[in-house]
Amino acid sequence: MAALRRGIPDALDLLVVCSEAGMALESALEHVSKEIRHSNPPVSVALAKLLDELLILPDRREAFRNFGNRTGIEGARRLATMLSQSMQYGTPLSQVLRTIAIDLRRDRILALETKAARLPVLLIMPLILFIMPSMFIVLAGPAMMKLTDTLHAVAQTAAGHRLPDGWRPAKQAPQVSVRVAYGAASNRDILDVQGKTRAASRVR
């Protein structure tokens, strides 16, 4: 049933192309039935049965009526009714088929829009059960962990956390200032040299 409902608009589009190309209804049905044999077998079988009844039954309207009743789809019944009226009043076949194809495609688009409108309602429960907890864990998890660590540190401070026995702070090495008296030593050496020179001159 679902395959028939999904494939009849496509089959009608092919029938429109065949009828506009100059084919009769029987030839168009035979050609379309062969073309969609692999893509949509139920529609192909339904069109083949319709073709057989059109060739066998004396009244074509009965064949169209049987086609609509056999498929059980509203679009097929509408197609059968409009084809019967086309045979009765002489309406161009391509125009009738194009009108039916447009109506069926509009109905299918409306059905898809109805399902799309129901989608947010159907996604509420999966969103609440699966997606929201994951987002909460990802977004609030780091903040909660940091808050827990902070509260634990505050609690330890308030309880007077004692240091382990025998622990003493490390003593710092005394800083030794080294003074280089290069200038002073140089001056002292100069004075000694001058004094020795004067003593030697006196002895002479």
C-alpha cells in the first residue's frame, strides 16, 4: 500500500510524458509498466492488470473502476474516475493526467508537512531523556568540580588543618657580601714603594 501510494505520482508523470509524445493510453500504460518494473514493482503490476482489463473488458469504465478498487488508494480511485470521464466526454488525455499528477503531488507534500509538524512533539521525550542530561554534564560539570574543590579547601582551613610533625621550614642560606678592595690595595702598594725609595736616597 505504501509503495503504491508513493509510486503512483511518478507513474502519472511518465504517463503524461508518453501521452504528450502521441502514445495512446494502452501503449503508454505498457511502456510505463515496463519502465518502473524494477523501481516500483507493485505499481508496475497494477498498471499491467489495468492494461489487461482494458484489452479484455468491453467497458473501459469498468476496468478503471476495478483498478481503483483493487489498489485501495484514494489517488488511484481519483485517477480511475477522471479517466472514465475523459473517455466519456472526450477530454484530452494528457491534460487529465497532468491535473491528476499535480493533485497527487500536492497531497503528498501536505502529508509530508503534516509529519514534519508533528516531529517537534515526538522529539520532546528523547530530548529530555538523552540530550539534556548530556548537555548539563558537559556545561555544568567543570564548574561543579571547581566548586567542590573550593568548598573542600575552605572546610580544611576552617577545621585548622595541622601540619605533619617534624616539619620545619627550610632555612635560607646567609647572603655573603664580598667587597673587592682592589683600588685600596693598589694605593697602599704605591705608598710603600714611595717610602722605600726615600729611605734609599737618604742612605746614599
